[in-house]
Amino acid sequence: MELTILKTNLIYFGIYFLEVKNILDRNNIIPGRIMKGYEKAKLDSELYTHFKTFIKNDLPDCFSQDIISKQSFISHKNKKIETAWTHSLLKINKTIREEISIDIAYIENGEPLFSFIYFPFKDILYLSIYKEKNYKINKFSMKYPIFMKSSFKEIFKEILINYKYNNALVMDHSNEERDFEDLIISKYAKTVSKVIKKFGSETFISIVEGESSIFVYPLPSFVWNLIPGAMFCINCGFNVKTEEEGKDLDLSFVYSPIPPYIIERK
């Protein structure tokens, strides 16, 4: 995708991500606060509804209005993704953490085009142009107002991987995955030099930033949780495979669910 076209799209998405911060503020979503189950369900619903309204009213007609997410899962079960958005809020457990993110990907004719991972509390936005490059912008809400007056490359910094730990294993330390940590560590102990624990989409970013080179997700997952982050890793020369059999995952399908997977260098 040409940078000029991408910049136009980012003008729209900048408005969306700034509104995400406003929604979190209105719901008193702050790091460290204990969140009740009904609050999380309400927040998930509000963010999904806002995104649905956003792509319908604010994006050019050339984009699909179809959304694949937890909220629309039943209607897409076992269907091949042709042209659609994926949308998810990762990762809110009982205690709200700084690492929660909004993950978005756009798929056209069965192939991902681009994805965003936005960490609202850190105010960091990551952008992946599939099979091309990854970008990062720090202090997004501060820099966005000058975005339209600046060149793309002045605002976004291209991510160039610098491997500090060539054989580090990254683990998702969220609530559901913690029970599998010892099992996975023991399985890969002889092949890794270090174990890093992250939360939600920071596991993908740890690979992109060069902190780790292996990520194992031990539970069934869904396409809206995997595709945005996997695109970043694929751009960096990594494969996404089933953890048990080592088969390549076809990211053009909605699995129900996606089996446990591993991301590692080719």
C-alpha cells in the first residue's frame, strides 16, 4: 500500500483512537483499578459499537463495513474472510493494566492489508503494512494534531529489529495463560536462553522490538486476537504455526477456534 494512501487512512484512524481514549476516561478505566465483569462487558460493547459507527460514517466507501470480532463471532463462524475488519480489546482482566490495547486489522480479498495496535495508556500506536514494513509512533495523541502538516516518515518511526536475545521465549502472563507457563517453559527450556513475560498484544510487540524470538500461545484463540499482531511478526520474518503439529496457519479463515500456536523465526 502506497504511503500516500496509507496516510489518508491514518487521518481517519487518528480520530478513532483519540475517541477510544475518551471512552476509557468516561468509563473510569485506569490502570490498577479492579474491574467487574459487567463493566468489562459494557466497555467491550461500547467500543465495538463505536467502531461499527466509525467505519460506517467516517471511512471512505471503498472499505468494507463487515466486522469480525467477539461480538459478531456467531455470524462468521467457519466462514472464510473475504473483505472485513477485525476488532478486539486486549487485554483486560480483573485488574486493569497499562498493556491493554485496541487491535484492528483490515483484510481484503482474503489477505491482510494493514493493522494497528494501540496502547491508550502508553499512548503508543503501532502500524503494520502487511509483507512490507512496521511503524511506531510514541505520544500519539500529542503528535496527531501535527500529523497532517508533516510527512509520514517524520511522525512514524520505522521499526528496525535489534535482537538482544536471539533465543528468548515470550509468554502471555494474562490470567488464563498463567496455568500453562511451567509446562511451556519446561518444554522449551533447552532451546531458549531467556523467558520474558508480557501481557496481551505486548507479546507480539516484544518480537517486533527484538526482545524475543519465540512466542507460544497455549490456548485456543480467535482470528481477531491473532491477525493484527501476527502481521507484525510475519513482516519481521517469522512464521505462525500450530504449536502441536507445526503446520502453517492459514490466516485467511475464521477458525472456531484457532488451535494453540507458535510464532518463531523461519
